[in-house]
Amino acid sequence: MIYLGSGHAAWHGGVTLAAAGKKVAVLDNDLPGGTCTNYGCDAKILLDGPFEFMEGLERYKGLCVDEVGSIDWKKLMAYKKQHLTPFSAFIPAMLGQTGIDFIPERGRLLDAHTVKAGEKTLTAENIVFCVGQRNAVLDIPGKEYLHGSREFLDIEEMPEHLVCIGAGIISMEFASMALTLGKKVTFFEFMPRALAAYPEKYVAKLVEKMTAQGADFRFGEAVCGVEKTECGYKVTAKSGLTVEGDYVLDATGRVANVEDLGLEALGIAASRRGIVVDDHLRTAVPNIYVSGDAIDKKIPKLTPTAEFESNYIAAQILGMSDAPICYPAVPNLVFTLPRIAQAGVTIEEAEAAPACYRVVSIPYGAQNEWVDNRELDAELTFIVDREGHLAGAAIYGSEAGTWIDFLTLVINTKLTGADLRPMIFAFPTQTYMLVSLLIPVLAPFSA
């Protein structure tokens, strides 16, 4: 078994196969562990930690907190590097302990069962592409001055004026930290709104909050060039609008790493969106699979889905299942301050089908200030189907990560109010209050 890539899309399944007695090799010429481990999710959440506390203390300012304090970004970045840098050595060692060969080379197909890795040629019954994605780069004059998320998550000093091209997940998360530090942020967004895949009403609340902190959102603006100036960089839009800042973040999306893999010669279709697979995650060559962000798919490209796919492929190869892949509801979370989360049927989908779904929005923070840490604008939306099952949920609030995980469990297991009512939860916790609000909502209805 050969995995091209060493992130979550690879090693979870690889460990299972190795434990079952399969010979496994993992190839990667980048940092072992992939994007999430080295310069993605793990780095972001580590840096985000103190900002969560500042956000919470800010809500008590003037009531019982006089000064919130500050964050030393340089020291925080040093802490991040101290904590995450060892992973690049830990991953190969961990794989080795399970019997997996780690080869620090980029693999390329020679035929359906053969991979060229540097000077080595490897053969295997099955091959899995786990090559992931990289930052897209705008093809404009001055593109050499643009930075992606990988660079931003390694900066020693937070820019005084951050210019973000795009108002998607990456830029909105990074900007939340910059604004908390009192920095200026300007967004150029081609679309008419930020975070297009998330509930519009919650995104609007976040944009309003960030604007009050000093963000400047310019929607409907396409950037056409970047110039170096004496003080920094000048970003110009097609409309003629110009903004000067000292750091330009290109957050216009991500593209799959599908170049020079030998796919075309075997008739395997691929594009910037990823590699085309069937409902068993197989390419046009049945013994070659794809896992993780390199798949051309509509399912959210997240670390948990990559792990899910990796385990699914391992089960297929071991003959444990021959069923097509079936994804459960996937919780999707934006790590802004506060968070926005959703899972299952979206608010927009439910509102477009009122005969099938009931949408119930609850001003959680305003109703539960005493247990919600004074987050007065926190809000929940439950989406219930006609049988009374929770079909979807959306959340605006600092506890959205914990809540959406619990609600995703309710969605996937189809727990009813009758199932939840006999259960005992710790009191007075936010989970207790969440369940108390959810139980009355889980009731059948007729159109």
C-alpha cells in the first residue's frame, strides 16, 4: 500500500492497514503530517487560545473587569513554533513504530501499480493520493507581494494594517485576531458578502462586530494589482479603489496539488478542484484511491472528513465493507471571534422548503446571560424535520464548537425529545441549557 501524502487523509488508514499486516509506505517531500498539523488547523487554534480569553473578558469590562490586558504576538508565535515544530520529527517516528515506511520524497505514478519516489521505484496493489491543497495565488501584477495562510501563520509581528483579498474562512479568522490586537484590517471581496457558505444573518452580525473593531469591508471589489511603496503595499481594485497596507493576504481559495503526478497518462481526471472519484473514492483506475482535500467533492474539505475517508478506504481494502461511502452530517466551524457553526440542513435550505422543515431561532445569549458569560448576542437556530428529528443547526457564539459537536451527534443518531428527556446533564452548564431549549423543539409537525 502506498500513500502519496502524510496528513490525516493518509496515516489514519495506513495505521489500520499496517496493524492488519499490510506493508505500507507513506511518501511526502513536505513537512510530515500535512497542512493541518504543521501550518493549518493546529497552528491556528494554538494561536487563537489567548484571543478567546480576551474576547470573554471584554464582555465583563466596565462591570467587574477594569483592564483586559494584551497579547504579546511575538512570544505567542515563539510558543507556537516550540510546540508544533517537533511534529515534523514525531510523525515519521510514530509511523515507524507502527511498521509504516516513511519516505521523504514526492511520488509520481509510472503505471497503475508503480510509483517513482526520488531514485526509488515502489510497487503496490493499491495506491492512495492524499496530496491535499495549497493556497491559490491571484495572477495579477505584483503577485510576488502576496502572502498565503502558511506564511501568515508564521509571521513574527502582527501587521499594523492587514489587507485581505477575500473574506472567506481564512481571512476572517486571521482578521479576528488582528482586530483584537487593535490593528487595522481592510477586506477586498469580489462577492456581495463575507463567508458565503454560512448563515447570512450570523455573518452579518460578525461583519457588524468586526466593523466596529476597525475593519473596512469592500464588497463587490476585484483586486487587479499590488504595488510596493515606501511604506508598504498599495492594493488596487478594478473599480479604481486603492488601499495601502503593510501586509497583503491572498485568501482567494485553495487549489488541489494535482500537477505532475502521472494522472493524465492513466486517464485519471483532475482539475484545480481535485481528482475525480466514484462513490467508493476510486479513480478511473480502480486500485487507485483519493482521500482528503485532493478529492473533487462538495463535502466540506476538513480534517475530520479526511480522516473519515482514510478509514473508509482502509476498510474497503481489508474487505470489511463494500458499501459506497456515506457521509454523516459534518459539523462546519469558523474560528472567528465569536464562532459561527452549522451542520446538516442549512437555514437557507430549510427556509426554501417550509413544508419539510421548521426553523426555530433562539436568542440564547439574551435569555441566558447568567450562564452564557454575558455573550448577549449568542444565538441558536434549530432545523427540525416533519418527524420531529433535528435535521440541522446553526450557531453564533463563542461556544459554537462544543454546541455543534453535540448537535451533530443528535442529528446523526436521530435522538428525539423522548430520548433526551430521561438523560441527566451537569448543571448549570451551557450544555444543560442547550438541551433544555432543544427538547421542546423536537416535535413532529404537519405542513
